[in-house]
Amino acid sequence: MQKVDRAFVGGESTTTAEPAKKGRQYNGWTENTVLEDYSLRYAPKSFRTWTPYVVATTALGGIAYLADFAIGGSIAITHGFSNALAAILVAAVVIFVTGVPIAYYSAKYSIDMDLLTRGTGFGYFGSTLTSIIYASFTFIFFALEGSIMGQGLEAALHIPLPIGYLIAATVVIPLVVYGMTALSRLQVWTQPIWLVLMFAPFVAIAIKEPSKYAEWTHFAGNSPSGSGFSTLGFGLGAGVALSLIAQIGEQVDYLRFMPDKTKENSVRWWAAVLAAGPGWVFLGAFKQLGGAFLAFYVADRVGLVKAGEPIEQYIAGFRTFATPIAVGLAGFFVVLSQLKINVTNAYSGSLSWSNFFSRVLHWHPGRVIWIFFNVGIALALMEMGVFGFLNAVLGFYSNVAIAWIGAVTADLMINKPLKLSPSFIEFKRAHLYNFNPVGFGSMVVASIVSILAFFNVFGQMAQAFSPFIALVLAFVLSPIAAVVTKGRYYIARKDDLPEPLMVDGLLSGVTMTCTVCGGAYERPDMAGCTFHAGTICSLCCSLEKNCADRCKQLVPASALTSRI
């Protein structure tokens, strides 16, 4: 049997013969929308049934992690009070500003961080590198959080660290398997308990030992400059704090489930997007400063090495008002906190690995498989003792992460308003070039230069401020590259599907049938396929091995930038 392949070229069609293909079949995990959670797709309107409050609470539930306390404590111990305060606050401002456009566009177009990156100057294959960067963020922080949980289990239940690490890694899997459906319930139910326990020690110390807060300002730790300010100490501390800039990716992995913005819900929509998107950093900065304070508070009792461990910090904090149960309460708090964040780390990692392998290998066994893969890597890092290298790991990682986020933000904040890039976000393979030098090139150059600076190639001052070098370079190079290339590498082919009626400015709610798998998907997830002579969903398009991107080769060059 033969089927007709109609390739649309400038409004005319050509006909070629292709062998008929059987419809693509997916396994049960991939077909189950509750398990799969639209890991490689636009999140359809029919699935986004949660209120802005529930989505925001779920996203902010992941901010329960205690690595902030460890990071803040580590910065204060290494660089002293003044440098820690300045580094944490400046990093928070940078993270907030870069996070606003990312959160907005993700919520508006209902796409995760990987899909957003594709359409902001990286291209279809160019964003595979950022998928690895993002996946690295999830398993590095999973390992750090799991290490903290292991420390809590050891202190409260005397469980050996290696076994505690195994428990910390495996306990999250059953929850993450069920995606947003289970995670939204977990985060909403546990959030009030967690907030009370987190703030309790600070309130108790303020009542019983208020002078400690004044004494904290003189904490020197191991800093060569004492408790005073030094430019080098500030730069090095900010570099560690800026490693958290990729956290916005985990926030938007939830924000993509926001309902469409309407006149009726506009205020609640914006409040949820800003609070749960870039707003996470307000709580994050408080926790880092809290970790710096508690490190000072316990340093005389446990020594500077252990003062950076959140379990030691909270045991001391709870002893101010609940001495008999302080150890058990601290252990419970640590386990609850790490469970809340590591379900998010495992979830976001499964999304990122799904995107990576679907593009590179044209293979997608289901998001659930990649949960085990991501958790396995994190467990290996835990057993290797990654917590002991906290500053070194995060200081290096921040250079690459900030170059990526900087390039994405530059496209959204500079290129789009100046019309150097398309006004919309295109994430489908059928419409993208494999590589776009605007975002991809800017990130690579910024990363290389900042990493060289990190390894002291350009001197001590450049080493301390290497993450800021990455950010500035990404912001400057992205619009320059967009001007030089005239934006021609954003869109490889004009969208040739008929445009349905817009709903509140978005192509949502209208479904089409995929020629390949037979599933019905909403319009933003669909593209015209010349190889299969019909409409194709974004997942089937990603997994197609034999088309050789024919659809993008048949379009005249004059049409490539027609929608910019």
C-alpha cells in the first residue's frame, strides 16, 4: 500500500509516494496522563484544572529544602557575616529579576523549562545541552538534600548514613510517579506544618536570647577579613548563592499548569505567577540568612565544621523551647523538608531527561523510567560524600547555570521587546532549527569564559566574580547575535496549519488528531507533517527517526522569518 505525502511549499503541494506506516503505539506509562504529566508537551487546557492558589502552593512547597540553610551557613563560616549578608541579598535580586520573564512566559504558554529554552534562541538540539545542565541541577540538589535527610535520620534514629541515604533516595519515588496529581496534595497539606516548624526557632531565640541577633553581626567564621566586608569574599559567596538561579526551572515545571489568564482571574493569576515563580527567592534568601545565623548560634557548641549542617542548627534551635523532644522534632522537620523538595527534584529531573533522550535517541519509554535514572545518579553522589564539597560544587555549577538562564532571560527581556526574536514561544521540532546561535552560542561563550575565570585564568578578582561575568556576557551577546543573524535561526518553517479561533489570545482548547498515534491534542501541540501527510503531535514529531526534517527543507527561504 502507498500513501500520498503532500508537502506544502509556498502554498503549492507536491506529491511523493511513501510506504504506509502503522500508528505509533506507546506503553501504558506513557499513555497514562496522570503518570506522564505531559512531560514532553504543551500542558493542555483540559488538564490544567487547578486554581492559581493550588498551583502556586505546590510550586512553593518545593522551597522547603534545607540546602539554603547549609549554603547560608557555609557562606557565613567561610566569608564572615558582612560578606554573607551582601552576597545573599545581591544574588536574590539577580535571581528575582531573571526569573520574572521566565515564569510569565512559561505560565502563559503552558510549557516547561526545556520547551521554553528551545524557543528562546537555542534551537531544537541546542537545548539538549541545557537539558543536561538542568538535569544536573536536579540531581546535584537531590544529593545535597538527601545528604541532609540522611544526617537527620542518623541524629534522630541512629540510622547509619549509607542506609539513610538509600532511604532518602527511594522514599520519594512512589510520590513522584503520580506527578502533579499527587505532588499538589502533598505540598498543600504539609505546607502549614513546615512553615510553623521552620520559623519556630527564630521566634524562640528572639524571645529568650534576643542579644544573639546583634552578636551575629560580628561573626567572622574562618574569613581572613573577619566579620567585615571584602570584595573577594562577597564575590565568592555570591557565586555559591547564584548556583540556585536554575531553581526557577523547577518553579515553572509547576507553573505550566496555571489556568489561562482571563479578565476575571487576572489579579490572582499574576499574584500566583510572581509569588511562585521568582518570588521563591524571598523565602530562599530568608533561609540562607537563617542558616548563616544558626551556624553562628551553634558554632561554639558543635564547631565550625558541623555548624553548617541543618540538623545541628535545628536541634539547637528547637532546644530553646522543646528540649526533651528537640532531637526528634529536628529529625522530623528535616525529613519533612527534604521529602517536600526531593519530590520536586526527582520530578523536574524526570522531565528534563525525558526531553533530552527523546531528542537525542528518538526514544521515550515514559517519564517514570527517568525518575529512577535521576534518583540513581543522586544516590551515587550521596554515597560519594558530595555534601563535603558543597562550596566547590555549587561555585563551579553556578557559572554554567547562570550563563543558561542569562541567555534565556536576555531573549525574553531584550530580544522580544525589540522584535529581534519572534513574539511567541515555538517549541516544536517541526518549526525549529536544530541550533540557534543566539541563545546557544551566547551561553557557550559565556560559560567558557566564566569557567576559565573560575579556574583563575584571569586573576583572583575575575575568579571571585566569574558567575557575574557569565551573566553579563550572556545578556550582551544574545541581542548582538540576534542582530547579526537577523533572527533567521528562530523559525525554520512557517506554521502551515489553519489557525483556529483564539481564546483570550491563546490557541488553547481546540483539539486535532495526530496522524501518527491517533491521539487528540490541543492546537499548540500540533504541527503539519509533510512526511506523514497530516497533522502530528509534538511527541510523535520528536520521536520520528526517518523523516530527516524534510518539512523544513521544502520551505522557501523567504518564508522563514515571516512570523517574526
